[in-house]
Amino acid sequence: MEETERPAAGARPSGGGMGGESAPAWLGVSDVQRYLGISRPLVYRLIHEGTIPSIRLGRAIRVSRTALDRALESLDPHAN
């Protein structure tokens, strides 16, 4: 009988990470934090303000990568 390799407990399927070949369509708060290079509290503030569009699934917050990219493109780079 041949042994098959099993993924570690809690491991995600390959290709689902931020640096993988295909980026996930939906991001969690920590994914948005890494993607934008900003702090976790700032991500929550931008979501609360509506700058970052998001949805709630129970207690989880999810951000569409497409909607996030569109929101970032629409921001005025000179607005400070």
C-alpha cells in the first residue's frame, strides 16, 4: 500500500496565499493589512469609514480584492 502525503492541520490549499500564482478573490483583515502594508487598526478604521468596501459573514469581515483595487484607484493621491 502506498502512503499519500497529507497537508498539515489548518493548511490552506496551494495557490491560496498572497504570494501564490493566483490571488484569492476575498481577503480577510490580515490579508488586506499585508496587501496594503498598513496597520490592523487602520484597516478596521478604513472599513468602518467605508473607504475599504467590505462585507460581514457572521463575525468575519471579508474584502473583495477587485472592489479594493477599484477603491484604491478612485482615491485622490493629492488628498492630504
